[in-house]
Amino acid sequence: MSQPVKLYNTLTRRKEPFEPINPPYVGLYVCGPTVYNYVHLGNVRTFLTFDTLFRYLTYVGYKVRYVRNITDVGHLVGDSDEGEDKIGRMAKLEKLEPMEIVQRYTNDFHQIMEIFNILPPSVEPTATGHMVEQIEAVKKLIAQGLAYESNGSVYFDINTYNREGGNYGKLSGRILDDLLNETRELDGQSEKRNPLDFAIWKNASPEHIMRWPSPWGDGFPGWHLECTCMSTKYLGSQFDIHGGGMDLKFPHHECEIAQGNALTGKDPVRYWMHSNMLTVNGQKMSKSLGNSFLPTELFTGNHPLLEQAYSPMTVRFFMLQSHYRSTLDFSNEALKAAQKGYKRLANGLRIVKSMAFIVEEGSVPDETHLAEIQKLRQGCFDAMNDDLNTAITIAHLFNLLKKINQLYMNQLQPSAVGQEAFNLLRDTFVGFTEDVLGLHEERNENGDALIDGMLDLYKEYKVQKQYDKVDQIRSYFKAQGLVIKDMKHRIDWAYEE
Ligand code: AMP
Ligand code: ZN
């Protein structure tokens, strides 16, 4: 916890030292998926960013309560106040109950998160499970004069909110007049006093299937209000960090700030963090643009834009190599390079975890190794503290890897390095690679015995000079994405880089 973590706060537009309200506890809320379809790789990028934040804050000693919701109602097509509910629409198309749609895609989401080693949150609330809280919040906003009913829908009153000291637009930096000019054309929404007012409760038309009784008739909650109710219920009326994709900054998060202030008189969030978009040829990856990849397409290579299959950890490495606030463009070249990079780290993990490190009794280590390792370890912390610079952290890990490889290749002797330096090397390398960056070896644990057995056979055949058998075993390894490393001092296997 002595680490001064700095995070870029969208609200203040600068990097700030992170000071939790109630250390060592940290409240983190991230907008979860709208479960009407399979998650695409762009969605994965955002959840991976906040997984890395969750992991790092935990690594440096914070006790993080991580709330990531499931949006299972109220998110309308086009993210606006009009149009069909995304889930209701899919239910009609597939002739299923809305809750069947929700269950199917929630299951898929969980599976994909696990495949990418994205940790589950501490609480995963659903919008439909918090109807009471949302209706209460709407009642309160009406009672305060900050919301009004119109034809069975309830809208948040931006003009009154601003008149009473609110600052709608402060997160996104949008000027109210500009916003009005942008929206007037699309207007015609005569239910609203001001076209910028947003729905906190929507009246359900007769054909709308997802509906709940309320004091304003049958309806459903507004998408923005859901996150306000779920975040504050589990994290309090003011909490530390709120995250989501950059595209949620406006209007979704802007509306959350307005609602939070209106309900409690306090800014709901101290640090707003936004992860940038995964793009394809410069365009945001999205389902509606038809340029999205499903993770399964990536794992099989089965997509016209993919030159080969890529494993989950390769994709994770690819994403971590860019800074979360920069856009990241999908490319086969970058993914192929990521595959090499990831395999190198994975080989390092395997070696350093299984290394028999024997220091000769009475030997005196060369202190420069310890100093170098300490410097690289500090570099890893410094990079992560600098608004989660995962790319630089990876660069330091590769420098640590050089030492691991020198030990492995017998170019460096354990006695020269010393036990203390080795322990620090191993703990830093494994800790940052696995715990912080969430990169692990991709292998079937049960297969290890088989691989080791094959390697023993290889050694025997080599002694017997049965070279056809030796070649056969080599090609078996290759087919598994592995190579046999025939070194002077030992024979071993490794992930093919
Ligand atoms: P949704 O399921 O549409 O509500 O999106 C879930 C999360 O994925 C949100 O935080 C979005 O901002 C994020 N997201 C959507 N598209 C992309 C993209 N192309 N790159 C990164 N994040 C995205
Ligand atoms: Zn949200």
C-alpha cells in the first residue's frame, strides 16, 4: 500500500494519486454487459482493463469490493430513450422468454471471462433484481422536484438540476447548448420538457414484454438509473472508482453523476476511468457495424479477417501491450508478435517455477544481480503505478526473463546470483506475470506427465541412435505447439515461440 498509484481521472482530465475514501478498502464499480448477444472482443478489452486494475490494487494490498453488474433490462437499441429494449427485441426474434436470452448470454459472458482469466467480481448485481431500489429512487427524485412524470414515463429534469447547482456535462465536457443543438433535430419527444432530459422510468407499451408495476403504471427502469442504484447500494453514496468503456462516458456516466448528485447531494464517484476502444481498420468494433469478432472465432481462426487461430493468453498479451487509454487496432501482425511474446513469458514461468536452484555452501553472491533485480522490480511497480502502464511492465518482465534464461542456459551460476536475489527474481516475475497481468501457462495439467514421459523416450532413442523415432517424437511435440530443446547440459521442452 506504500505504492503511490496514479490513475487518470476522466472527471479532472489528469493523472491523480489514488487516495481511497476508506483505506485499505476500495469500492470499484464497472458497467457490465448487456446480455442480449455474445460478447465480442471489444467488450473483452474493457473488462480486461478493469480486471487488471482490480488485480493490481489487490496485489499492492487494497481490499477491493468489485461490483460489475449485468444489464438485463432497460438498455434500448441505440442507447437512447426511444426504441426497443435490446433484450426484449432479441427475445421476440428468437421466440424465447427474455430471461432465457439473459441466462444464455450471461452464461456465455461468464465462460468467456474465465477463458481470458478475467476474475469474477465480488458482487454481480442484475438490474431486474433491483427493481425496488430503482422505483424508490424515481419516487425520491420526483419528490425533490428533479424528475417529472409524463405519460407514464418519468424523466430527469436537467434544467432544474442545473439551476440548483448541478453541472450536467462536467464529465464529458459537453456544453449544454451544443448538446441541445445536436438533439433538437431528433426531437419530437414531446413528453420531455427539455430534449436533454433522460428517462429514469419508461412506460411499457402494450407489446413491450419486460414490464413491472410502478406508481406510474407498468414500465421498466432507465438504463442510467440502474447503474446508480446498483453501485450505491453495494458501495455507498460516494465510492472510489467507476469504470467502463469510453463510449459510456456520455450520456450514460454523465447521467449517473447527475442522478447521484440529485439523490444524495454528493458526487457519486471520486475517480472515473474509461478504457478506449478496440478498433478494426480504425473503426470501433461493434455488433451493429458488423465488424466484431467473437472470442470463439479467434480461438478457431474461423473468420475472414483472421490469418490463423490465436489463443486466449495471446489475445490477453496483445491487449496488455497497449495502454488502456489508447485505441487498439486489431491486426494479424500484432497478434502474431503477441503470440511470440506471450510464449516467451510462458516459457519463463515454466522454467522459473521448476528451477532447481542450488547455491554452493559458503559461496558469496555478486551483489550486482540483486541490485539489478530490485531495480527491475521497482520498474514494474512504477509502470503500473503510472496509470497502469502494462506495456512498460511487460518490458521489465522481459529484462527479468533474460536473467532467468541465463540461469537456465547455465550462463549464470546460482551461487553467483544468490538465494535472496533468485527469490526476488522468481516472485517478481511470477507475481507480475500471473497475479497482476493475469497471464498463465496454457497447458493441460494432466498432459504434463505424458509430455515428460515422451521426453524420456526421446532421450533413450537418442542414446540408442534411433533417429527416425527421435524425429517422430519431435514432430509430435511440434503438433502440440511445443519444441524439444536439446542443450549441452540438458534436454528439456518449451512452448514454441
Ligand atoms: P455493452 O454490452 O454494449 O453494454 O458493452 C459492454 C462494455 O463493452 C461497455 O463498457 C462498452 O463500453 C464496452 N465496449 C463496447 N464496444 C467496445 C469496443 N469496441 N472496444 C472496447 N470496449 C467496448
Ligand atoms: Zn452502467
